[in-house]
Amino acid sequence: MTTVEKGWIGARYRRREDLRLLTGKGQYLADLRVVRDPLVVKFVRSSVAHAKISSIDVSAAAQLPGVVAVLTGADIRDKIRPLPTPSTVPLLPGHYPTHWPLAVDRVKFHGEPVVAVVATDKYTAEDAVELVRVEYEDLPLIMNPEKAMAPDSPLVHPDIGTNVMFNMVLTGGLTEAEQSANKARVDAIFANADVVIKDRFYGHRCGVTPMETRGAVASWDAEAGLRVWMSTQRPHIDRLVFSELFDIPQNQVQVSAPRDQGGAFGVKAPVYREPLMIVYLTKLLGRPVQWIETREEHLMAVSQERDQIHELELAADKQGQILGLRDRVIADNGDSCEGVFWGFIMPFYGAALVPNAYHIPDCDISITAVATNKSALSPARAFGSLPGRFALDRAIDMLARRIGKDAADVRRMNLITQLPCNIATGVHYDSGNFVAVWDKLVQEIDVPKFRKEQQVARAQGRYIGLGFGVAVHASGVASEALVPMEGQPGYGSATLKMDSSGTVTVFEGDAPQGQGHETTMAQIAAEILGLHPEDVTVRVGDTNNTPFASGTFGARGGSYTASAVAMAAKAIRDKIVKVVAHDNKLEADPAHFRFEAKSIWHKDRAEALTTIASICNRIIMKPLDLPPGADASLEHTAFFEAKEPMMAFSAHAAFVEADPSSGEFKILRYISSEDVGRVINPLIVEGQVRGGVVQGLSNAMFEEFIYDENGQQLTTSMENYMLASAADAPNIEILHADTPCEHTPLGTRGMGEGVPGPVPGALCNAICDALEPFGIEIRDLPVRPDRVWALLQAAKRRAAG
Amino acid sequence: MTREISVTVNGTVHRKSVPVRLLLVDFIRDVLELTGTHQACTYEGVCGACTVQLNGEAVKSCMMLAVQADGQQVTTIEGLAKDGALHPLQKAFKEHHGLQCGFCTSGMIMNAEEFLRVNPRPTEEEIRHALIGNICRCTGYQGIVAAVSAAAEEMSAAGTPARSGS
């Protein structure tokens, strides 16, 4: 038991979740025994990238003993409402391709679900999948987003008539006239600038791949309604969608995210095909049905993000002050069939954040998301912003090199100093102190000292380098932004109930996947109510007993959900104060009372007035002679709404040593400086930073989704899609430079979502800095020794020729 | 095709009739209902989440058939704590925040437990290399390495003898 002097908020309280997870008692989706003898569903997936389905022969599969049903797209086309539907489509001007849970008429990427096989056990289901025969008639491949934009390109969705799923200019205003005027102004800035950096950058296709894949278990009963357990970040949204799609009243749909989920990082937020098929099957067959995704399916069908080209330009003066930015962003959207996010929401948001933490009031930024014969982009940590961070932070280093200044100085001079502000794309930065975070970083690393070491090393034939990356990242999105964009709210919500023994239950409609909500939310409630976190139980993710919640994603837990928990705890505290004051004939001013050490104290009394346990018992079990307005309820549901997005800020520095003869590089040191506002649990924040940085490094160096010239996916197993292991990951040093957030009751922001964003830029800037004598610039991810070596050879040839 | 097997799991003998094709991980999870061992890849044997010990040696249970464990001793994460007392690794993982979602944790610990018997005083580099076979997506490994290191220290201070697989 951790004893704390100053309070639970801010304590390195060891996690409540850990005991069960360390002893094999976690309850992940595949562990649940909530239904008896579920039927198992496996999918036959397309073996080709783009084709008409000529025929499907399910006869051998259907006859296999143990197989209960085999369904194709033709079987469901008139039975299931296709997407898009009101609850699955944003209110943005884009194209939302009609699609069913199984392919109808044609397949559009290697791995698209074509047939659903239902059997009594998974081995039989797998055998049956092998027996299904699908004949395809190939269609022309659409694998390159730039080519796919051409008017004569073959189309992924012929009924839509274009491959451009979304296109928007994000700067200047909403009308064409305003945008043209802005473009002209930016053009003039570029025409008159002392320095222009212009280059093309590419953030490759990679993602987040949590250790637990997707899955769903569903059961249907005409009386009890629909019951779904699924690995999801957004159970309330799933409930909405199931209700809408299958015409089941919402109050007869219950969706539960399991108490334990093995990570998500965004990939479990959308509305995907497979769970919809599971719900349909349970209704059709009248029996519980289960689907647990395989890793191969996961790597083929979801988890692919980033994949953006940035044609980025900076206009600057001789001192390095950035005067303007142009960025034409092209995202490879894949087949674009994905509920709620449709592939393009991520690059759209990433494009809106391109200016990052830099003061660049004049920008011309556009985003075009293009359909191809690949899996649709699915959300991944950093949510569309990673390639843009990489591009701009690389461009800033190029600018520094061009004008002969240190990249650290050029960054500092361009950081936003006035907060709050709106950046050129209209995104609001609410509070914080970017310069303080930055200064803490550079103070720690002592750039001038490093430059001296670097010179000495070069003289000895050793090439060491320093690189930076920064990121402003959102923690949650306010209703004010989410309602017009998605038709959905963004508020944080929580219900707190105190019982007659003085213990607390928090009901949270979000669905954490490792963020430690059972710990952090307990710390908050405990501090406000004068209890120990052990007295607080947190229940998550069940739509039956939690208020409507947007979900656990985008780091909204620390900003939105935590705030709702704090508000609910305070409301209950105030209720208790009213009764205690009345019982003791004291003025009912909450400021006069202290909740501490499981008792309630008054400023004028040396002895505690009562214990929390006894006052709760008095209120709930003996509600006599209560003050006017009070009742026996010690329950409260709070909704936290903020107009502000509560941005967090990170500045990262990487030190590398590079070998110019081989292109190999080694990370010597990696430091992150963070502002997350007031920290609830430093252990958990540090874990989020370390995990996020290593994901960013793994993305940058190892991971890559590869499609060959036939549209075949080559990276469908962990043997080929390589994830960083313990031997690959460096230690991450963390500095805190926290400014409390003015817009949340506790001063907290969320942390976790944007952490991978600045990592590739920091790493590549360090490598280019190390190899500066050889004059290479890294423009494309991934960064690997062979690619660095190729750049070195090209630079040699340029120097020679 | 089925076969009768007798497997000792965490000290308890289980006699079952199983299909020959049944994987050991499915035997553990679905037949014995010990769900602490997880499966995170499609039996490539890369992720390590399914790691258990066979006669004290860390193995990937998705790469074995249950029938291969006939007559053998298997230890899973559920068998690590003795009479409610957590193993030093389990305590250290909690103390050093060596887990977030927990999905890789069982396999990570079962691998680390054997490693510390073989190498009771490892360097950080040795720990990192020993855990190559266990992928984690949440922690960035730093808390895990700190936990294994701390457990090693506690175990050598206590003079804990090497355990044979049980």
C-alpha cells in the first residue's frame, strides 16, 4: 500500500489492474465465457486485389460436418443495410462508398472479407474456409494514389466516379474566394522570401498493431435483445450503430467492452465489417456467435495508417524566421470502406495539424485522400499527423542548414509563444508553454557542448548527430468540434456511486485498453472524497450501466473522462457536506470541510466530525431529518464539456551515431520533454511516453506494409511486418515541463495519443546531422541502413559529377 | 484422430482425450480453461504471448501440439505464484510498471523466469536480448527490463535457488 503525503493525484500509485494481469486472471475478449458453446466464425478473404467475383462455390464447405452456415455477399445484400448510415458517417463533404460486411460483386483489396463460415469450433471453421472456391475476374489495379487521381484512372468505386474520396483546402477560409485570396497572399510571401525550402516527403504505410487483435461475441434473443461483447474503444458508438443497422431499439442493445483489452491505439475505434457480420449471424441463426481475429487478418485488413505524401515548402527570412508554409498532402486511402473514419479522417486531421507548434500564420495547406486497392487506412496513434510532423521537422533542419544556423535555434525562434491561439488551419491551441518545454529539453542536452563533442568526433572519424522533433497533440475533441464534424458529442462522462459503507464505484462508458483507468480514476475519486484508491472500484465499457461516452481514444481519458470523474466526486462531496453540516449545526460551506483519511473534518473542530463510512450509512440507510433539498442519493453523473481541445506538447531529441560506410546508425540517447498539464500518475504518463516513442521508432525503422505489383500483401505476418523487440528499443529519458490546463477541473491534459508523431523526424534529423559532412537529406520513411547507404552513394555521385 | 494424453500443468495431472491436431496453446486455454496464456500472432511463433514452460524450459505453446506434451510438465503463468505469494518477477513488474495492457505479460514473465535461472545476474543488454522473442506494444520495454533487473537483484539477494520446472 502506497502511503502518500500530499494526496493521490500526482502519486506514483502502483496499478490496480496489475495483480490480475500478472497472475493470468485478466479477462480479455477471448477469455470470456459469457455465452454457452458459441459458434465460431471465420472469413474467406479475397486472394486478389481488384476483381469481379465470378462465382463462389460453398458446397464443399457447407457439407463439412460441424459447419452450420456459409454466407456470401449475395446472401446478405438484401438483408443487411449497407454503410454509410447516419451514425457511421461524418458531416464532411467526402465520398462514403456503399459497402456491406461481405464483398458484393467485386473485391477491392487483398484480404477483403468475401465469405463467412460458421462452425461449431474454430478448427472446423478453418478447414471449411479452405474448401470454399472463389473465382475472380481481374480488374485493373489501382495501387498508386497519384496515378489514381488522374481522370482516366480505373476506379475503385465506379459508382462514385472518382478515386478522390476527400479533398479540401484547409487554409484561408471556407469559400473559394477566401481560399484563392489566401493562396495569392502565400504565393506573394514565397515570391519575396529570402529562403525557400521545397521538397517532397513521404511517411510510409505502417500502423499500430496492438498485441490483442479484434474480436466480437454476440448473442440475440427476441426477449432479451442483442448482447455484444467486443474488443472496442467505443462501446456506446457500437451500440448506436448496431441498433440503427439492425433495427433493434437502442435500449435492447447492450455492448460490453471486456474489462481487459490488449491494446488498441486507435485501430479498435472504427465500425468495421466483421462485427456487423457477427451481429447479423447471431440474429439469423438464433445462437451465440464468436469471431476472434487472427494476426494475419489484422495485418491485412486493418492497422494500416500513415501513407501520406507531403509536397511541403517553407518560406523564410535570412534569420530563419518562417514566413509561410505550403503543403499539398496526398493520402493513400485504401478502399475507404470503414465506418466513422472512412480512411480519410486521419489524414484530414493530420493536415490540419501540419503547422505543429510553429508560428506560421500564412499557410496554404490542402489534403487529398485517394482510393486505392489496399486496406482502408485505420486510425493509429498520432492519428494522421505522423507524416506531417516528419515532413515539417525535416524541412526545418533543411532550412537551418541552408542559412548556416543550428537547427535548435531555428526551432526555438519559430515556436508559438502566444497561447491560446488559432493556427492557420483553424485548430485552436488552448494553453501551455511550448518554449518552456523546449528550453527544458535543450538545457538538459546542452547543445553547444554537443556541437563541440561532434567536432572532436568527426576529426576522429566518428559521426554523431542530434535531431529534434516536436508535436502538439490533442487530448480529446470537444463537442463543439465533433458535433458539426461527426454528428457526435465529445464530452467526458462518468457516474459515481457511493454505497452505504462509504466505498465508491465509478462507471465509465469508455473502454480503456491498458491506460490504467482503474488506477487513475480511483486516484482522483479517492483524493476528492478523502479515501484510499482501494476504496474505489472502476467499471468500464458496458453500455448498460454507464453514461453515453465517446470512447477511449485520442488521449481523452486524462482530459475529458478524468474531469467528469472529478466533477461527479465533487458533487457527491457537496451532498455529503450539506448533511454533515446540518447534523452538526454548522454552516454548509464546502470550503470549511476537509475529506481526509476516511473522515470528515471541520476547520473549527480538532476531532473529526464523522467517518465517511458512517455518514454514507446515515444518508442512504437512515435518511431521516435530512436538510431541505437533500435526499438519500449519493450518486451523480457528470458530463464534462470543454470548448477547448486541451492540447499537450512534446519536444523530443535523439542522439545517434552513424556509419557512413554502411549506413548503419545507432541511437545513443533519446529524450522527451513533455507538458501534460497536471499529472495524475507519473508512472502511467511515463509509460505512455516510453511506449509511444518506441512505437514511433518501430514505425520509422522496421515496420512497413508492402503490396507487390499484383496488389498482393507481402506483410501479413509478424515475420515480415517487423515490430521492435526489447533489443531494438533504447531507454527513453523523460523530462516534465507541465503547465496546468486552465480548462479542466484538475488542470489535467491527456497524454499518449500524439507521442509517436515527432519520433521519425527526431531520428532522421539526427542521422542527417551526424552525416552532414556527406550531404544527405532523408525525405522518405522508413529509415534503414540500406536506404541511408543509398543516399550516401547518391551524394557521392553528385559530389563527383 | 484423437489420442489420450496425460499432462501435468502447474502440478496437477490432466488426463484428456484430444485431437492430434490440437495446439498446446488451445489445450491450455480451451480444454483446461487456463486463459492467462495468450495468443497474439497466427501461430508464427514470433510474438511470444503464448510462452509457457515445458519441463522448465520456455516454449511457444502455439508451436507445439498438445500430444507433444504427453507425460510432460507444463507451467503456465497461473502456476508461478506459490500459495498466493507472488514471484519476484510478478512483484517487480507491478513495482516498475512493466505492463500496460497486459497481453504480452504472461509470456514475457514465463520467458524471463527461465532466463533468470540460467543467468541470475544479467546485464541490461542481456535482458533485452533474452526478451527478443516477446513482443510488447505498450511499454516500450523499459519498465519490463527494469522489472527483470529488479527481480534478479531480489532473487540473488535472497539466495533463491534455481527452480526446476514444476
